[in-house]
Amino acid sequence: MVVRDIIEILKGEIICEGDLNQEIKTACGSDMMSDVLAFVKDQSVLLTGLVNPQVVRTAEMMDMACIVFVRGKDPDESIVSLAQSRDITLIKTRYRMFTACGLLYSNGLSGGTEV
Amino acid sequence: MSNAIHLHYEVSGDDFTRAGEASGAVKKRLKSLGYNSDAIRRVAIAMYEAEINMVIHANGGFCDVDIYPDKVEILLADNGPGIADVDKAMQEGYSTAPDNVRNLGFGAGMGLPNIKKYTDEMRIETTLGVGTKLYLTVIVRE
Ligand SMILES: Nc1ncnc2c1ncn2[C@@H]1O[C@H](COP(=O)(O)OP(=O)(O)O)[C@@H](O)[C@H]1O
Ligand SMILES: [Mg+2]
């Protein structure tokens, strides 16, 4: 799966475009950034209902290529410009967290951990 | 000692949105120096959690980073309230963060445990009413 597929599956809208052909191996859905930071996974996407610059910084530290804002939330300009400078793709989807995660999971994306 | 690269950053205590600037800059520098991605990520995550702590618990401070070929040493120092019970603070889930911090995605009490997990050495020097110094070492393994 690549970033472009995630946009399609989630009927998402691109807010900030990074590398859409970047491969995505695992996903993580959370509003608590320390939970995201607790498990290092390779080439992943972050789904979150939280909208602030620290979401982008968390993705940056984790080398994540893509952030999905659920429930149609709109990040402000400071968030978008931060993502731009870090080459991270921002997507928004109207799906809620559970559904967005479920859709990606049923299309073959996993959490990347046993439990 | 002579071949170490030394970096210094001031961390502002009143701008939560800028917390992580120093960690991001160090990450970028390590990348340009060709360090392996595992080491870079461990440094970035540990330093980021510590930087966040300095902002949300201690009104900011500074970071000193020494980059060696085989390890990265980081000192994060603040003049905040200090930590009353370090053993307790190290427990997963223990947090004194107020609700407004939790609404920003932090304050789950996982910061110090995460730092411990990603570093090879972690030492806390803290005095109530004076401040906290966090010494971190990440060994670069090939
Ligand atoms: N630099 C610091 N100055 C003062 N107290 C701190 C500092 N860093 C951590 N603490 C204390 O340790 C607790 C646990 O820290 P941490 O594990 O990062 O969790 P969190 O930041 O989510 O509360 C904090 O809630 C706070 O009471
Ligand atoms: Mg913390």
C-alpha cells in the first residue's frame, strides 16, 4: 500500500502533498502522542482526531510519511506549513477513527505489532 | 572529545507549538551526518519527550547535545519545580499534567518510560524548587 491508496480507501482529501508513492507498511490510530511514540514501526501512517502541530512533530520523529485527520477536521496554516517543510502528507477524511482504521485494516494494513 | 560536534538549543517555556524544534534540528543534523536510522530515531524520540516535559512541566530550559561517532549525549536542563518522587515519575501512566495538556495529546505519563526505553543511559538529577537535569546517552550500533 502507498499513500495514494490510503487517500482512495478513506475517500480522503489532500491538505498537504508529500510523496504519494511512499510505501506504507503499518498504521497507528491515537490521540495520545506518547502512545504513538512508544512503538517504533517502519514506514507508517498516523490516524488521529487531534489537530495541533505536535501531531506533525510526532510523525517527524517517527519517520512517518502520512497523517490522516479523522472526522473531517481541518488543520490550520501553522500545521500545514510544518508538514510541508517535513515532507509529510496530510489527509483529511470524513470517516470517524474506528471506521477509518477498520477500512485500512480490512484492506490489508496492520498495526505492525502482535498485540 | 575533539571530534565531537556540540549543539546548543534554548527551549522556550511559553510556546507549546514550538516544543520539538530542537529535537527536529538534531534529527536533521544526524541524518546529514549519515547516522543510521535506528539511532537517529531513538535520539529524536527520547529528546522530543524530554523537550515536551521541559515545556509542559518546567517552563522551558536548554539542551546540550554532543555527537560522537559511536554515541550521542544529551543534557536537558530546566529551572522548573523539580520532581518530588523520581521512582513514581518513572512509572508508566503516572502524570501530574493538567487536563489542558492532555487535550494537546500529552500527559499520559508515558514520556519518561519512553525515554528510558529508547536510550542506553538515563540519569535524572532533580532538586525541588531548583530544577531538573536529564542526562541521556544513545549508543550508535551499526
Ligand atoms: N522536567 C520536569 N520538571 C518537573 N517535573 C517533571 C519533569 N519531567 C517530568 N516531570 C514529572 O514526571 C511526571 C511523569 O513524566 P512523563 O512520564 O513524561 O509523563 P507526562 O509528561 O505525560 O506527565 C510528570 O507528570 C511530572 O510530574
Ligand atoms: Mg512527558
